[in-house]
Amino acid sequence: MATFIFMSTIEKTLKKGYQKLSRAKLPNVHLDAELLLEQVMKKSRAHILAHPEKKLTNKQINKYQLLITKRERLMPIAYLTENKEFYGRNFFVDQRVLIPRPETEILVEKALKILRATKNLTYTIDIGTGSGCIITTIACELSQKSNFNFLAVDISPTALTLARRNAKKHQVNTKIKFILGDLAKPLLDGIYLKKYQNFTQPIDVLITANPPYLKTKEMCEPSIKYEPRLALLGGSDGLRYYKKLAQQLQLLQKKLPYLIIHLLLEIGENQGQAIRQIFDWSKKIETKPDLSGHDRVMIITI
């Protein structure tokens, strides 16, 4: 393995970082190398570029070399910097959770529109919360509304720990209840929606979900090899968790017949028709495309 010059300057260290990443044919060589040095030095990228003559310690150089090597091997920059921007906010991420995607912001925008427009809607439930970027963003955007209740559900205890950290970072941790559970099963158990059992008038809840939707054959993509399999694999057809969620929500509707569920699902680009069939018993289904024109968010009224 190549080594960096002892007590190298920022300029020389970055140059070696550029060279190594260029040989790996990565698309954003300069940005990646600079962000990784930012992570090591705990200084802003602007500060680093403004002081090329500054010398690094041997410890900093070794740490930087390790990060560069990991990036060469296609580990996502978000995991290496432990940070990903989502909806204008920075979220802590590591290999316990899926890296937030820009496409998921479409789901958040639609959720906020529904929440602001629906008078009786006070519960927002994020199923498969992962990093918590969806529920934390919604809680932040609606921080002035004290009547909203937020639930974040995930089957992974370690993901919930990370989601709590992000909620605390953005000062909404006291607004969100974090629940360990399998999709909508905690709602079926009746604990969290118990107060609605004797309602005779319609009451609205919003459920957001970005379940695993990759097919088994898609799991070999190099770009996702470092992300948690649990958050990606949706079975041989990619639809396993949509089917399971649909069954759970049908049971919930029977249990609480006055509950109106506004379900927002993020889906794979070729899954729109299949999701429509899975939820063909619902009252209404709409589709929201992404910027490429592919089906991305399903808005389902149950």
C-alpha cells in the first residue's frame, strides 16, 4: 500500500488522495478527497483549501489514507464522513441504516402537504424509519404545531438508536416515540391507537414507509454492497414487504373501521402497477413521479 509523506502538507496530502481516487475511476475525485480530509481534520472544506501549506500530523495522515482506501473500494462517502444531507438538514448515518436518497424528499413533500391540509390528521407514523430522516424532517417542519403525534417504527434496534440520535440532533426527540416492531404490527397490537377504538366519527392518520424493494438479483450491485441488506432486499420480486404491510393495514382497518389511513409509499421505478394490484382494495391510489419521470411515491387512501 502506498504511504503518504510524513508530516505532509494539506496540498500534498490532497494531491495523493486525488491520484488514488482517480485510479479507481470514481466520479467526484476532488470533492470526495476533500470531504474525507475535512472529516479527519474536523475543519471545513473551505478552511482546508484556504490553508494548503498547513502540515498534518502522522496520525491524521494515517487516518486519511485509511479513508481514501475505503473510498477506493467503493464505500459510500456518506458512511465515511458519517453524514448525509436530506431536505436541507444533516443526518448522521453509518452502516446500520440505509443512506437517505434525494428521491425520498418527494415523499416528505407530499406528506407535509397532506398534514397541513387535513384538519383531523394528528398522527404521523413512519414505518421502517431507518436513520429517522423522514419522521425527523416532518417533525421539524411542523414544529409549531403542538397537536401532532409522531411514531417511528423499525425492526432493527440499532437503527432505532441511530434514529433517536438524529431526532435529538434536530431537537425533536421529545416529539417522536420510537417503537421496535415489524412494519405496522405495533399498530395492530392496539397500544398506540387505542384511544380510537370507540370512535364513531372518521379520524385520519398518515403513514409513511420506504420498505426494502430490491429484488434478490439486484443485490449484487457494487453501489449498495456496504448498505444493510435488511433495508434493501424485498424478496425475489421486491414486493414482500408491500404485501405484508397491505395485509396488516387491512386488519387494522377492520379493527378500527373509522380510521382513515393516508399511506405514502416509496417504490421502485418499475413497481407501480404491482403496488396498485396489492392495494386494489383501497379507496384511492395516486402516483407521484420522480424527476426522471419514474413512479416513485404511491399515495394510497385506505
